Amino acid sequence: MCLRQLLQSSQLPRAWRAAFLTHVRGRHPGAWRRTHSGGGPYRAVIFDMGRVLLPSPGRVAAEWEVHIPSGTIVKALISGGENGPWMKFMRAEITTEDFLQEFGSLCSEIVVEPCLEGVCKPDPRMYKLCLEWLGWQPFESIFLDDLGPNLKAAAGLGIHTIKVDDPETAIKELETLLGFPLRMAVPNTRPVRKTMEIPKDALEKYLKDLLGTQVTGPLELLQFDHGQSNPTYYVKLANHQLVLRKKPPGILLPSAHAVEREFRIMKALANAGVPVPKVLDLCEDSSVVGTPFYLMEYCPGLIYKDPSLPGLEPSQRRAIYTAMNRVLCKIHSVDLKAAGLEDYGKHGDYIARQVQTWIKQYRASETSTIPAMERLIEWLPLHLPRQQRTTVVHGDFRLDNLLFHPETAEVLAVLDWELSTLGDPLADVAYNCLAHYLPSGFPIQPGLSDCDLTELGIPTAEDYFRMYCLHMGIPPTENWNFYVAFSFFRIAAILQGVYKRSLTGQASSATAKQTGKLTEFMSNLAWDFAIKEGFQVFKEMPATKPLMRSHHTLSLLRTPGMRSYVTSTDSSPAHASKGALIFSPEGLPHRVRELYQQLKEFMERHVYPAEPELQRHQASAERWTPSPLVEDLKEKAKAEGLWNLFLPLETDPEKKYGAGLTNVEYAHLCEVMGTSLYAPEIFNCSAPDTGNMELLVRYGTEEQKARWLIPLLEGKARSCFAMTEPQVASSDATNIESSIREEDGFYVINGHKWWITGILDPRCQLCVFMGKTDPHAPRHQQQSILLVPMDTPGIKIIRPLTVYGLEDAPGGHGEVLFEQVRVPKENIILGPGRGFEIAQGRLGPGRIHHCMRLIGCSERALALMKARAKSRVAFGKPLIEQGTVLADIALSRVEIEQARLLVLKAAHVMDVAGNKAAALDIAMIKMVAPSMASRVIDRAIQAFGAAGLSSNYPLAQFFTGARALRFADGPDEVHRAAVAKMELKHRS
């Protein structure tokens, strides 16, 4: 192979090939001069080359800057502006020699070209002139050539020579002499990360079969260094340069990383005139590289990663943004029928479906509770804009997913179609503008929010949107802030997925673990735009129609410092789904109303009649053994679909584990279950299992869910939650003293717990344990939560505790010692130091389940009291005619209604604004409901006389449970203090 072939082949990087310039006519040796700190004493490389055309400044900069400070060449090229050497050279006002001389004076680490006339190799004068131009001695130079006479002449002057017979050998020798690698030829690539390696032998065999090439030589494989989703590789085999894009390894979220769809859309759009890389083949055989992948041709060009486009003129920046805008319009103008893409996605309701999709994706990868995400999950579905058009949408359209021509502002290819579908084109436009709202130092992608866009020549987000509307011939939308809010929400969900995958080594980027902190940043930005968009309930409220109260629904919105009560007469499910508070079962959506009625009938047919037998079992010698009657009723309930009703829709959006009820909807059903002591377990809706199951759904790994969640959901196992300790005030979780230390791949637990509900049940297989892994960490990062199998050695139950003498068998409340209990490290939830936030998340909807049940308990007590008052005679007349009894009945009814409204309002605020926004309402009901229930039950006991204290009626157990909840759900004093602090803060 001749040297020219070597230099023009991809064996040598373009950065080097472009760096060796020669005169347009004839063959003359070129020389390259640089100062470097590595390798041997060599300062120059001299060789023979044919004509090389000069590219644009941007391309020169990108290709020449190898081992020199970034920006050196750009500064030299743009120096002098229109009167600088580059622009004069491009206008043919100066010769090549003059340009190189001026350019060399501006940038010492660049090409020089000695142009000699009448002198040719192997004349020694040629080499002497090169050395004179370079300013180096012969022993500091290297000469490459494929002809012996030329090499001999150079060696005679003391120049080190390399004979080029085999390009690979020659490059290796040159790399050794220079002391740095030369072959990272493809921009934006790096060696393949260890966790992202793929089998080269299997890939090479596949490629040879596909391309029909039998050439020998190694397959070259590099990984593109950007991208957080589907791993993307540069592949070279013989003269074929390809890009391979594959699904990441491991268990993936449903419908994510669909490389099959990418392949289809790019193939279709290429025929529709949209600039995309040429796709070659889709391989769904995971045995080749481990996961499905597709191949496309490698397309050289420029990718601008920084949206501020440093080094370019304002006019060039505007041209690039205009080109980007126009290609987006071209995508949105594709004829779906002609392109064969009518079935590429659903038509209509794109934003609604996307909101639910990304809520589901976020929930599937959630590792902690992020308040802004919770607020957005409630806000977005209530403020959906009307979709005007359905087009192809890219889904990830931004500057660094575009490949530009190196010399002009032309988009050569639109990359990364993973999220493409049919949908609302305005979502693409808003997403395209997100960089305008991010700071320039943002770690994932630089932004423009702190840049002077006028000075840069870059259009503002508003100007860019107007440009799009003008090109498309459409009016601007009124919902711009919604689209931006949704786009940031989606990015936050994606970042959360990347972070979750990074915890298991599945993410394709080395920086993926850093994204965990960015999810909250993005969600806060999204909420800022949600606030700008406003709240639709105010926008849509009729100005002239008087408001009328209905017994079905009541919409509530609260702003700091004031409360607003807005009523509505619309009790339809559609209205309810938009945030109306349903305070009567008649207002429930049809499906939920049927479920409510079915539950009531089951209670009448099965649960209430079984109570005497269940009470007798609970007082018998076999009380610590589960009642066979309860197990039978559980099977009946499961068969009727009255099972796992507690999981909120936000936690289980696919209804994979439960009924998919909102907090308000479940409140009405939970009240019915609260009328019987035994009902919650019969429907698999009893604490502490409900909180533990929700914890596993939200935070558990797939392995943890398979081992623990499924048996709990099926009702085949029970669980407990070990937090409370006798030595400290455990209502403050940061006081917990039990220790968790790491030892030989295990966590070793030591601690003393009590009031551990359910731990005495023989079906209890799992203990969710909270302890300290790092006492020296910040206060809320000291605790961790472990999943402890109950058969682990070292768990010692000291005694069952009684509540007013009641044991609550078979689950009971235990005092327990944990002594040197060894648990595998994989049993930790989320990771060390995450215990406090998990405990808070676990207390989400579960915080008000007790209050919901207390309303039902109080209703049952009042019903018993009324029946007793009608049938019992004292002092010559029925109790119902006694004034004090009548007063008690009236007072109980009023207090129950007040508490119910407060409970439903708290559930409503949780549904529409998130758990954090409902903090005040939750604190109020936890302060009100147990005390109210205690008073109502106490009045009923008084009406029954001594019988009310006996086990003949459920009143004594009702009272015991209500009184205990004034501690179990946090002391009254804590809730009062919280309410007072929030009230003072709001009023101030």
C-alpha cells in the first residue's frame, strides 16, 4: 500500500489526515509541527501526500484539535473576522502559502506546507527545506514513505524513518515513537465501557453474512460517549463504517428502548424526504450481541453539543437554529398514509396517553418520594390541552440529536428516534426549547437561560416557536407553559429511569449515576411552568352562572393563607376525574359505585354473621392460630374481586396489583370495611401489610417483589414493621437506635423493638426493619430499611403486649430482640441512608387508612347505640325518649359528618396535589378522627351500660383501637403542633 492510501484510509484518524496539507499541484512532502509533552524527543512528522481540500472552519477545528487545547484553532480561524486570514483565503484574496504563513503565526500547533518548485524527492534539499520550515533538527523528526530511495535520503540526514508496507504496523510504530495514540478517529467515541461490551466474534460473523464481505482483518468497535438510553456503537469492518444501536441489557421497563420502532420510522422517513441515516438491517436475535439491535450507515458530520454554539458567528448560529426549525417542520409535515405510518401510534389524546405513560415509567423506577413529581402527577391530567393535529413526533428532538453538514447550516441526519410515535407536534417544539430554560452549567446538557441570546444571534424560545408556527402556517397555542411543564416532567421521569438502571449497572452512560439528583431539579422546573399555566378549575369556572351545592360533589382548592370552596352540580365520573371531591357514594364513578355496593353486600352476607364465631376464636386457646373461617372468607372475597383494594392508582397505574382506586374512592370503601374488626384482613387491606406492600411496589427490586410482594398480595403471608423502640420516643423516626452494620457481605442487626403489630402471627414471614447504618451521617440519612425473613436466626420474641388487656391475636403486638441477625446485603431497600424517606413514603395513603376505618367504626357504634336506645327501657320509658341520649345521638352524628368531610378532603388533596401538599389536612384528620371515634364509641358504650364493656358487642374493642391510634399514628400533641405551625406559617 502506498503512503497516500495509508493517509486517506481510516487507519489514520481524520484529525491526522486533515492535518497534513500539501500544494494543489504535484506531489510534495508535507510536514506537521507540534510541541507535545509525552513520548520521545520527536517534534515533527514528514510524509508524502496528494491534494487535500480545505474544509470549513468548524470542521478544521473539530479535526485538527488533537492533543491541543480545545478552541485553539477556532480562535485562530475566526481571528480578524471578515479581514482575517481564513476569510481572505476563502475569497481567494491570498494564496495558500500566504494563508498558511499567517495562520501559522496565529496558531503554532498547526500544519505547515513547504512549497518547492523544481525540487522533488529523493533530493536531500527537499527534506532540508522541510526541517527549515519546521525549525527542528533532523533527529527530532520522523519521515514516512513506502519507497526505499526516499527513505534512504532522509535517513542520510539523520531523520528517523518508517517504511510503510503494512498500514497497521506503520501506525503502531508511529504511535510508539510519538508516545500517544492516533486511532480514535470517530468523533464523540470512546473505548467500549466494560459493562457495555458485546461479543465481537458473533457480531463479525453476523456482519459478514449481512454485507457479503469475506475480507480479513479485525473488527473495530467503539462506543459513542453520549446518550443515556440505548447503547450506540461505531463499527468498522473492511471498508464498511456502520453504527449499531441496541437495547441495554437487563430487565427493562415495558415498551422502553424499542429499537424495532426506531428502525421502522427511519426507514419510512428516508422515503419521505426527512434527513435520516440509511438503515441496513434489524436483528431481533438476542444471541448475537445480547439484545436486539439495528444497523445503519455511519454518517460523518458535526454534532453541536452546546446550544450556545461557541466559536461561531451570530449569523451562523441563527442559520443553524433556522435549519433545525425547518427540519422539525418537515417531520411534522410527513404524509402518514403515503409513508405507511398510519398505524405507528394511536390517533388523538397523545398528551393524555403520554402523561400516563411517563407517570407509569416514573413509578416503575421510583427510588424515593419527590414532592414536585407528586404534584405534577396530579396536576398534569387535570390540565390537558386539546390536540389540534396528529403527526409524526420525534419525542427527543434537540440540537445534539442532529447531524450538520461541516460547511453549511444543513441538517444531514436526525438521530435517536427511540421515543418517536404519532402525536401532538407541539410537544416536540416545547421539548426542543428546553435548553432555553436550563443554565449554561447544567451537567447533562448546557443551557441558555443565563446567556445573552441577542448578542449570540440565537432566537428566544418565543421567537423559535413563532418561527415554527410561521413555517407550519398555524396560530400559536395558548398552552405553551403546559407543554414545557410536561416536557420537563418527562425528562425528570427519564432521568429517574437512568438513575434506577445505574444502580444495577444497566445504564449506557458513565455519568448515569449523577442523574439521581437532577430528577428533582427538573421536576421543580416543570412545576414552575405548571404554576405559570395556572389551575384549570379557575380558568373554566363560569363567571355568570351562580354556584349551586350538590350532595354529590364538592371541589376544594386551597392556597396558603386562605381556603376556597367551589361547588359543582356535575356528579359525572368525568367531572370527578378532574378533581371533584366525592363526599357521598352516589357520586362515585359507575365502576367504583358497583364495587362499593358489592362490598356492602359481602359484609351483610358474610362478615357480620361471622363475627360471633371469629370473636369466640379470638378468645379461645387456639387464638394464636389463624381462624379457618377468616381464610375461607378471604378466598370468597378474592373470588368476587374484593381484594387488594387499598393500592392507590398513583402507585399502581396499570392496576397490576389492585383495583386502581383514587384515595377518595378508596375512602368510601375503607369506611365500609372499618365497620367490622375483621373485615380489613378478609379483603387483604389490613395494616401493617398494606403499608409494607405499598413500600415494595414503590421501592422494591424485581427480586424483592417476587419473593415478598407476591405472597403478600395473594394473602398467603403476613408481615410486620419494626420501628418503635422502648428506650426512645419513636414517633420521631430519627431517634431510632437499633444498629445495622455491614460485615462480610451481610448486614448485621442488633436492636430492641416493641409494639410490633402482627409479628406473633405464624403466617408472618417478613419483618420490615428500620435501624441506623451510619450514626454520624446527617440526621435524616442515618437510617436504613431491611427486609428480614422471620426465620432468620437471632430474632427473639420476648412477649406479646396487650392493649387494655386485649391481645389482638393471632397477630398481636410483640416485644422483640434482634441479636446478631445476619441479612444478605441485597435485602436493603434502595440503599444505606434511605430509611427515613422510605418511612415517609410508606406513610403516604396509609396515613389516612386508619382515619377512614375510624369513620366506619364510628358509624357502626352509632347504629348500635340507636338500636339499643330504641329497644332498652329505663325509668319507665325507652332510652330513645331520654333527653341526654338524644343529645348524645345528635352530637355523634354531627361529629362523624365533620370528621368524614375532613378525611375526604385530605384524600382529595392527596389525589390532586400530592401527599406533601396535603400535609396540613393529614395532620388535622389524624388529630381529629381518633378522638372523635373515641367519643362516639364511649357514648354508645354508655347507652349499653355494662354490656358495652363486654365482649358481647364490638364496642370495647372499637374503643381500644381508637384510643391506641392516638399513639400508633403519632401522638395527638405532634399533630396539634404540626397544624399550629402550618397555620401560623400560612397566616404570616
